[in-house]
Amino acid sequence: MSKGTKQINCLGDWLEQVEKIGEVKHITAPVDSDLELGSITYMNGKTVGGPTLLFENIKGYPGGRLLFNPYGTSLNRVAISIREELGKTPIEYTKILADKMKKRIPPKFIEAKDAPVNQNIDRDDKVNVNKFPAPTMWPRDGGKYIGTADSVITQDAVSGRVNMGTYRQMILNDKQVGFYASPGKDAVLDRETWWKQGKPAPVAAVYGQDPLLFLTSATSFPKDVSEYEFAGGINGAPIEVFKSDVTGLTLPANAEIIIEGFSYPDKTCEEGPFGEFTGYYGRPGGATPYIDIKCIRYRNKPIVTSALMADYPSNECGTMWAMAKAAKIWNDLDALGVPGIKGVWSPPEAAGWGMTVVSIEQRYAGHAAQTMALAAQCMGGAYFTKYVVVVDDDVDPTNLAEVIWAMVTRSRPAQSIEILRETWSTYLDPSLNPPEIRPWGSKCLINACKEFKNLKVFSPRNLLKKEMYEQVCARWAELGFEGKPPVITTFEPFKDAHIG
Ligand SMILES: Cc1cc2nc3c(=O)[nH]c(=O)nc-3n(C[C@H](O)[C@H](O)[C@H](O)COP(=O)(O)O)c2cc1C
Ligand SMILES: [Mn+2]
């Protein structure tokens, strides 16, 4: 955290800072949780960089508050979450986040009684998850979703490692919520470790957490390390936690709401459908484990966080998800020793995680092909992603227009494209039909770099001479243009290039 800026410990601290930059819109008019909350969020999301919405008057939930799409498409709100100053480029933030992800700080345990989330504790008969506002977002949704922008906490029964992941929860009744998780995710592997021992799996879901915990929950970190440690590393200080007397789980002390209970292998519910991050309803509703809630902890006047899944730009699987994924892939490529990586991006336009772009300074024959193969299958990049594009370092991977231009001018489809088959995907991919073939996916790898073996004969780019660019910049106002001249960073390399 930079000097003079208050440390963020909870959602309230984060909101205070986001409020200062004018990116929280308070909605005090009465709004219905049934479709209206979601529709307003979808329409607000159409403005790229628009505010997060704090609903303060939800019909049927007196005093209830709900924060919809904390991140959306705002780079500023990601910057605040990763404790950075505003004003940097997406690639600069991605690199900063990648570096911060390399640090790990274990959480700090405090007494349960000192945890703000324990201001109110409802146990057993008193449990009623319906006291908190939860939206039905889309017309075909199977029910009200209380958990979307959440952190679900599970533990490996054997190693004891505590996991945090973002998983959806549909309300079934006052004391039960669905627990949908895709195959291969840590929460699925964790719950199976308990079930294998013949025990119920302890599970907690946090609504209204520090958005940094939401970011780390939504990122694919190594399976044997707790996300608490990565969150601490990014935070620059340990995350405050306490040990639950109900499930034994390690829970975030400063959350707004935590539900906790147990999940059983032989107890399932009809869950979904749910309008998902792809912009489509996922698989038809199906048998899903659920959480039997034993305890609900909450602050006074808590805020529920919610994520709308939609087509871009209204998708909460947007800038945050894209940047966290890109940062993780960058670190994975570094760890594998791939040289010359200039930038990694996962365009939020591509359903958050559908595409990866890596820019490299090509150093040797096969470098580009190697980069795209590893970016496609490393832990940070393998899930769902269908298109992996590698571009040269004069192309900004965060600028889709530049990426597409590189694809059409530098790749040769017959030579530059590889297909990977039967890869890690999801039941939520609408293109996998009939649905029985899910969750296997495939990936298209596109080498959109200038062919390394033909670099010497590759047509030079039309580039400005640096001196002429600077001259025009200096005369910009005199020439009658308003505002600043465009920023251009790549120039004609030959000083004495003959013009005319
Ligand atoms: C808003 C949002 C909602 C998500 N919902 C789900 C979900 O319902 N099921 C799922 O399997 N993954 C979901 N994900 C993706 C996982 O959170 C993500 O893959 C994460 O890395 C899982 O972490 P883990 O494997 O450490 O538990 C969601 C991600 C976001 C950003
Ligand atoms: Mn994990």
C-alpha cells in the first residue's frame, strides 16, 4: 500500500476508497430482487468502466444491502483491491499483480470473539439464509442466488490445506443452499477427501468479503497452497482469520456474512439452471451437492456481494478475472523458464477466460510455438480457454484491435494454428453438444508472430520516424487538434531510413 492510503481490511474499507473516486452508485429507490436488480446491473454494465451498484432498498428485505458487480470493467477498482495507485496500464497492473502473487504471507489467527463477522451468530434452529437479499438474475434461473461474488472455504481432509474458491450457491430453503463446482476444481477435490473417509465435508461460504479475497478465490493457484497466503502476499500483511467452533475451518474475521455447515456425498439437490459467465445458461439443472447450514455469522447491517454473469461488458467475470488469470499465466511461464515474455492478457471481451494473448520478444526458433503451448496448458491458463494467441512485442496484448491485426497480417492459418483436444473445460460451455460430451474441451493455438525463420524477409511495418512524431506532437495544438496527441511507442528502426 502506498504512503498516505489507509490499509484495506474489509469490504467497508474498500468501498470507502472506491467512493472517493466516484465509482459507487447508491441506489435508494425500491428495487425487486426478482429480475429487477439483475436487469439494472446488466444495463449499468453496458458503460465500460461504469460504477459498482450498492442497492440499499430491496423490496422484502428491510435494511438489507447488496453490492452488485464490485469490479465490472473498472481497472481502478482492481487497482484498489491489489493495493495500488491509480493511473497505470492494464499490462503494468498485470505485471505488478504477478509479482505480488509470488509473495506468500500466512494468515493471522485472532480470537473468534474479536472478529467483526461474529457480531451476530445464528445457530441451528435460528439459521435462516433467506433473511439476506439474494437476486434471481435471469428469467430462466432455477432460483435465488445468494452466492456468486463469494469465497467458498473448504479443506483437504488429509493435508489440512485450506482452500478458497468462488462457487455459486442457489437458495433451496432457509437452511440449505446448493454447492455447484466444476470437475477438477479444488472445492470438488477437497470435499471428496472427506467423503472418502466417510465423513461429511465442512464448508463455509463468505458473502461480502474484502474484494481482494474475491480475486484470489477466483484465481487458479497451486492446489497445495492456501489462497489465504496469496491474499496476504498481495495485501502486504496477513489476512485476519479465526478458527470456527462449528466446522473447524479457517474463516476471514472481517467478512460481512459467513454461512457454514456440511456437505454430503449422497445428498444432492436440483440446482440451476443459472445464466453463466459465458452469457448463456449453463447445463440444464442437475443433481448437485448442497450445504446443510449449521451457523450464520454476520456483521450488523451486512452487505451481500453479488456477481452478474452476462455477455461483455456487463459480466462480473470481467477485468478482475481477466487480469488475475493473466498474472497467474505470466508467473507460470516465468516459473517454466520461458524467456522474453513482454505481456500476458486475457481479454474480458472473451467471456473473461475464453482467450489468452501473450506477447513475446522472439529469441529462437520454436520460441513462439513453445510459448503458446505452455500458456494453453499451464495451471493458470488451462481451464476453459479456447483460443491462445502469441504476438510479437510490438503488439499490445490488451488492445484487441492490434491483436486481430497481427493475426491477419502475420499468421498463416495452414502453418500457424495448432489444435489441442480433450482439454480441461466445463459443463458450462454452450458449444459442447450434445451436452453428454461435456466437460471435455479443445483449444486453438494461433502463432500470430512474424515467422521466425523468415524474419529477415518479413515486410517492414509502416512506422513513423520518431523525430517526425515528436515534431507533430509539438505542433499538435498549432495544427488545430484538441487534447493530447496519441501515444505511439514503436517507430521506424532505421535512423537513416530513406523516405520518398
Ligand atoms: C464470479 C465468479 C463465479 C464463479 N462461479 C463458479 C462456480 O459456480 N463453479 C465453479 O466451478 N467455478 C466458478 N468460478 C470459477 C472458480 O472460482 C475459479 O476457477 C477458481 O480458480 C476456483 O478455485 P479453486 O480451484 O482454488 O477452488 C467462478 C468465478 C467467478 C469470478
Ligand atoms: Mn485453490
